[in-house]
Amino acid sequence: MVTEATRKSLLKVRVMDFITSTAVLPLLFGCVGVFSLFKLLQRMRTSAYLRNAVVVITGATSGLGRECARVFYTAGAKLVLCGRNREALEELTEELTASLATQVQTHRPYTVTFDLADPGAIVAAAAEILQRFGHVDVLLNNAGISYRGAIVDTATDVDKKVMETNYFGPVALTKALLPSMIKRRQGHVVVISSIQGKISIPFRSAYAASKHATQAFFDCLRAEVEQYEIQVTVLSPGYIHTNLSLHAVTADGSTYGVMDKTTAQGRSPVEVARDVLAAVGKKKKEVILADLLPSLAIYLRTLAPGLFFSLMASRARKERKSKNS
Ligand SMILES: NC(=O)C1=CN([C@@H]2O[C@H](COP(=O)(O)OP(=O)(O)OC[C@H]3O[C@@H](n4cnc5c(N)ncnc54)[C@H](OP(=O)(O)O)[C@@H]3O)[C@@H](O)[C@H]2O)C=CC1
Ligand SMILES: CCCCCCCCCCCCCCCC(=O)OCC(=O)COP(=O)(O)O
């Protein structure tokens, strides 16, 4: 009598026989080889693209911007670190230059301090960068603030503040650097949007609106500058473990100051920064950096909007109830 165990081991032997006696094994090795070679070539292309490239990063003092500074620095880019806090930028510069064991030649970052809500300061910062480096290869619009509040309670000045930082600021900085990119017929504009640039969730109106506007603007830009060989990459991450919720603004303009559970449980900014680097190196047009559920939610919003709106209304009810209890 043939037992279950014997049947299983017979099957294993037959499978192994098939693999070794046919072309399956060479084919398998071939595929692995081609895939590894492809990955290696991709890494080499990214590395060549970013080595000695002038890369401007906004919001470099914290969270994702800080980690992007690290990975682009290690890739050999000439960094321009931007933020409002001069000390934090200088501290990061010292930290980066003190780090050892890089495979490529690195460059001491240059720092520029300005507020993205100040249009005059943006123009001056762009002029300073161009005077110093002559050109910009990659502009990484990363800086941003979030918001928590009900629309009915929110001062319009708060909506404006979020739009100025997340939308008008990056737009103004991009416009200030664009003519020089067009003249060179070279450049890459990258923007960190959000899943909330694709779907709107309750109590995030100003933030989601600013990210939807960002998505729309940079999609238009991509089409308009293709003729000059300028690249545009829009990245839409899900939750990342940064200080975003701590720094968020509330309905009355005060700082929220809470590390939300969703933020704390978000992806590591180190990993997300690596994904940003890879997307830039591959000159991707758009990347969603999120788990399955938020990614599915984007499809649901398009394919079954009625269902999506019901889910969001129920989410609003639940959130209001938990706040009131
Ligand atoms: N964390 C998350 O869950 C997600 C974040 N994102 C996006 O990632 C980007 C980075 O945010 P994250 O790292 O998470 O958050 P952080 O709060 O940690 O960092 C935000 C950065 O933006 C800068 N910034 C804020 N306001 C201004 C301003 N008015 N002028 C200049 N710089 C400013 C801050 O610099 P300063 O020192 O001047 O305050 C800081 O460096 C944002 O665009 C955010 O929307 C997208 C999806 C998810
Ligand atoms: C076919 C089945 C589809 C099921 C879909 C169910 C709908 C689930 C809703 C999921 C909502 C996800 C929201 C994700 C929000 C997000 O990732 O935001 C990133 C941020 O920018 C975070 O900023 P915040 O200030 O809000 O912390």
C-alpha cells in the first residue's frame, strides 16, 4: 500500500527529475541572471544620474526630507538643503559630512533658509541657488504641513496657510527654477504629494485639497515640459512615521501636537526615502507608495464613487462620535 508520505516523496522526485532532465533548470538560472543584470544596470543608471547632480530638497529639517537628504547625499549629489530652521539644517549638514563609508565622492551640502509661505523669499532663494550652482538638476518639493479639523469650524486663514505651504510654495519655487531648466533642456521636478492627493478623507479638507491641487498642477507641468526633456515625478505616499501629525495645524490655527496612531504606525521614512531615490533614478512619472487598502481606495473612488462616499461619511460619523465620547 502506498502511503501519503510515499506519494509526496515520489512526486518530489518526479518534479526534480523533470527540472534536471529538461531545459527548466538552465531557463531558471537564465531568468535569475537576466533579472539580476537588469537590477544592476538600473542601480548603475540611478547612480550615474545622481552623482554630482545639483539636488534641491525642501523640508530637509525633518521626517522624509531629512531621510531623502541622507540617501541623495550618499548617492553623490550636490545637495541644497532648504527649510525654515537654519540650526536644524546646519546640524544635518554636519551629520552628513561626518558620515563615513560612502562608495562615491560626496559633496558638502549648501543650506538655504526660507519660508514657503513667503513668495518673495522663494524668488530670492531660487536666485541664490542658481547663482551658487548655475543650474538645478533635481528639485525635490517635499516640505509640507498637514491639518486636522472640521470644515465648519475652520478659519479660512488656515485653509490659506496649508495651501500656501503645500501648493503655492512648491509652485512658486518650481516656476522660479523652471526657466533655467528649460534653457538647459534638462531638469527633473519631483513632488511629494500624498494618497490624499487622490482621495479625500474627512477632517483633512485643507490638506487633501492642497495635495489634489499639487497632483493637478504637476500633471499639467509634465505635459508642458516634455518637449524640453524635463522630467516630472509625482509621488503619493501613504502614512509615514514622521512628525507630520505633530506639526499639523488645527481649525483655529494652533498646532495639533499629537503623534497620531496612523502616523506612528506608518512606514519608516528611511524606506520611503529609498523608494523616492529609486523613482527619481528611474525617472518615473508617478508612484503610489502605499499599502493595499489605500491603493484600492483610489480605484474605488473612480469606479464606485457612491460606495466610496458612503464609506467616508461613515468614517466621519465614527470619528465625530469617538471625539465626543
Ligand atoms: N508623514 C506622512 O504620513 C506623510 C507625509 N507626506 C508628505 O511628505 C512631506 C514631508 O512631510 P513629513 O516629513 O512627513 O513631515 P515633517 O513634519 O516631519 O516635515 C515637514 C517638513 O516641511 C517643512 N516645512 C513645513 N512648513 C514649511 C514652510 N512654511 N516653509 C518651509 N518649510 C516648511 C518643515 O520644516 P521646518 O523645519 O521649517 O518646520 C519640515 O522639514 C509632506 O509634503 C507631507 O505632506 C505624504 C504622505 C504621508
Ligand atoms: C475594493 C475594496 C476597496 C476598499 C477601500 C476601503 C476604503 C478604505 C479607506 C482608506 C483610507 C486610507 C486613507 C489613507 C490616507 C493616507 O495615507 O494619507 C497619507 C497622508 O498624507 C497622511 O497625512 P495625515 O495628516 O492625514 O496623517
